[in-house]
Amino acid sequence: MNRRIIIFTIIIMTMSLIGLMGIQIYWIKNASSVKEATFRSIVNDVVIKIIYNVERLEKNKAIQINQYERMLNFTRHLPYETFITARQLDSLISLELNLKGIDTKFVFGIYKPENETFLLENSSKYRRELIDNGYANELFRSDIFSTPEYLLIYFPHEKQFLLTELWSMILISMILIIIIVYSFAYTVTIIFRQKKLSEMKNDFVNNMTHEFKTPISTISLACEALRDKDIRKREEFYENYISIIQDESRRLAGMAEKILQTAVLDKGQIKMKRERINLHEIISDVIKNIMIQVEIKDGVITKNFGAGSPFIIGDKVHLTNLVYNLLDNANKYSPKRPVIKVNTENTANGIILTIEDNGIGISKAEQKKIFDKLYRVPTGNIHDVRGFGLGLSYTKAIVEEHHGKISLESEIYKGSKFKVFLPFSEGKEFGLF
Ligand SMILES: Nc1ncnc2c1ncn2[C@@H]1O[C@H](COP(=O)(O)OP(=O)(O)O)[C@@H](O)[C@H]1O
Ligand SMILES: [Mg+2]
């Protein structure tokens, strides 16, 4: 996929998500104000109903006591304590509120602003709030000669009460949004990882084709030459071309083998033939093989075999490949005059092999990646060395197969130092030492 399309999709997706979140927030806000309005109107209804009940109670009481007295006193209603107690009023209000589905704590008071007193109340704790924020309605409105008195109701936990009903909605929305954002981010990282991988695979195929092309064309050129009768007649030419063909086909076979090795690695089935081997011998053999290439560049390999006991249990072929890969890299990535130091030393339970070069080095950020399959440090202008990016991933797999460890110290432009630890024997079943 095109990078631009991916970025475009990401932007569209992000914008849609933000839009969706905005709509969600808008709806929740809307729902909360609708809830608030409903709550208000319910409470107002309740207050009106309570007032009606209180007035009726007063009237009944008045009739009961003395109609005549009531007539005389027609402008005034009876004092509250004669027909209702705070507790009765409390249960009256609570009953009404419960009927309407409101079961949060409330306080009420009958307040007379004229002399700023509470004539009746169920708690004196929230007086200020009652006066400032309570739901209010006038009592005995028809009582035109007395100053107004109000029934006030206040809900200390009104906000929380309204929110609890909304909470589930908010919570579910948040969870859904988090899931979407997470999956989105995850998908994007996967896309980029896949993209990187496919680029690496492309590089690999290009490299491979190139690497195979050279020997193949050399071989066909040599064959062409051999068709020439004159050349066939001259022994030394003939021999020369035959050996060229042989060398090149060996190179081809070697490369095919390398690729096959990693294919096997992929399936996680490295065949190991474990035996007692001398690591120093292996290293010396590899050095002998690689020496020519180093000497072409006027380089040197110094060995310092400090390990007193160089024997371990391991696979000879794989360990040879391992040492070869590390030495090959040390040579390949030292463009000037390679100075390669090979050291061994013993620890209590194994051998540490260090291979140090004075090459181009590897930056901190790249150090973690170079053990990945197909990974090659982007070449840029630094070097144009060919390779498949398979060597180190194979090397690491082999080290792990031997229950060892591989580590790297490197400074860019200064050089690299690979350290491999191999235990004498990787388990109790190989108790040869
Ligand atoms: N000794 C070294 N010095 C500098 N860079 C190295 C060294 N060894 C490995 N690298 C980097 O690590 C990458 C991976 O190495 P490897 O797996 O052997 O693949 P290849 O050698 O085929 O490119 C190389 O492409 C190179 O960029
Ligand atoms: Mg390599």
C-alpha cells in the first residue's frame, strides 16, 4: 500500500473518531440537561402537591377545632405545630418523591423571609443552601393578609444523583471509544510493520537476484569460452575455465545453503548433531578461510586464545557457520584496513568468544534490530556491501540453540565487538565434563 494512502486513511479515521467523540459528548450533555429539566419539573410537581396537602390538613384541623374561631381569624392560618410535625411532613415528602422515583437525600424547611426564620424543618444543616438553591413554592397563597411563607426543598446530592443514571452511559461510551482507539492504533502499527517487512523482503529479493546473477553469468561466459576449440586445446586455459566454473557453482551452492538454513530456522527445527568439539580448532579453520579476503584489504586478524579448556558440546557445522558469520561481518563492514581481534576466555561454566573490528560500527538504535531476520542497516552512502541480512539472525538462533548468549558493544564509525558465550554443556544430559 502506498504510504500516502495509509497516512490519508489514518487522518480520515482520526477525524471521524474525533467527530464521533464530539457527537457522543454532545448527546451525553443533551441527555444530562434533559434529565435535569425532568428532575426539576418532578420536584416542582411534588412541592405543589405537598403544599396542597399541607393546606388541606390545616383546613381540616381548623374545622375540627372551631369554625368560629377560624372565621374570626380568617386571615391567619393555624400554627404548623397544631396540625403537622416536621417528621410527618418529612414522610409525606419522602413518600411523594419515592413515588416519582427520586430516592436521594433531601432537606426541607418552611421559611418565612419576613423574619428570616424556619417555622418547620427536618435538619438545620443546609439552611443556607435551602434559601439559595432550594426548590421553593409559596404556602397559603390565599392567605393574603399574612406575609409569604415558602416550602423549600433542597437535595444535597442532586448532581451525583443525576449523574449516576448517566454514568453507565458515559462509562460504556468511554470503554467503546478506548477499544476503538486501541484497535485502530494496533492496526496502524501492524500496517507499518508489515510495510517495513515487505520492504525488507524486496531488498532481500533484489540482493539475492544480484548475488546469484554474477556467478551465473560468469559460469555461462566460461562455458561459452570452452566451446572455443582453440581454448580447449590449450591445457592451462581449459583448466582455468573449469576451475572458475567449479568455484562459482560452489559459491552458488553456498548461497542456496544459507537461504535454506534460514528457511529451516523459520520452522524452528534446527537439526543439531551434538558432539565434543574444540572451539579453537573451529575458529582457526574459519580464520584460515577468511584470511585471503582480509589480506586483500591489507587487514589483519589477531587471535588470542585465552581459554584453557576450549572444548564444548555443540554442533560443529552450525558453530563453524556462527564463527564464519561474525568474522565475515567484521571483515565486510570494515571498509578500510580491517584489524580484527579474536579472543577466547573461560568462565566457570563456558567459553566467551569475542570478535572485535574497527569497522563502521552500529548505532544504538540499530543494535537491537540487526539480529532480526532480513534486517540490514540502511546502507545510505556508508557502505555498499551486499548481504541478505540473514547471518546474525541465524547466528543468534544457533547461540540460543546452544543455550548461550550473544551481545554487542558498538560505537558508530569506531567499530563493533560481538561477544558470544557458549556453555561447556547445555544440560545435565551431556555430562561429559
Ligand atoms: N561487524 C559489524 N560492523 C558493522 N555493522 C555490522 C556488523 N555486523 C553486522 N552489521 C550490520 O548488521 C546487519 C545484519 O548483519 P547480517 O545478519 O550478518 O546480514 P548481512 O551481513 O547479510 O547484511 C548488516 O547488514 C550490517 O548492517
Ligand atoms: Mg553477515
